[in-house]
Amino acid sequence: MMILQVNQLSKSFGADTILNNIKLEVRNRDRIAIVGRNGAGKSTLLKIIAGQLSYEKGEIIKPKDMTMGYLAQHTGLDSKLTIKEELLTVFDHLKAMEKEMRTIEEKMAAA
């Protein structure tokens, strides 16, 4: 089963052609890698497929119920935390609530 098909895709930024007549097919069990030098258009292609960028020519065919996302390699995140630590920060409010509950439990046990 075809899960993604890109036909004759072209993208330019001003006078600079970044992608020209790109063809790509991804089937259900395929594992792919997009490899190229810096500035070759890898991220641009992925952003187009994810719907974050427009393109001048070509077509992208995928199932209607399929959604695709793009996680940028440079997020602008300025943190000293590891990726795991950064992701866990969304639970900081729950950790604070748990700490407060433990304090209340200790007070109740002492009474």
C-alpha cells in the first residue's frame, strides 16, 4: 500500500531553485532516509510534505486520514536540560502537587 507519493515537486526561494522535479514513493513497510549535503533541501522537502511550506509545482498524494508532522532540528530551545528532562517539565505542576500531598500526609501521620 502506498502511504506517500511525491510527483514532480519543485520549490524555489526567489531565483534559487531548491527542489526540482522530485519524485518519491513510500510504501507501507518502507524505511527511508533522506540524505544530502547541507542546503540541499532535505528539511524543505520534509516541511512541504508536512504541509508547513508551499510548493510551486507537482503533487503530494497521501491517504486522507493520514497526518504528518515535522520536528525541526533547531527548535530555538535554550536549555541546560537533557531532552528527557525538558520533556518532563510539562509535569512540574503535578510534581509540586505530589510534594504538597506528601507534606500533608506527614502532618496527618504526626497528629
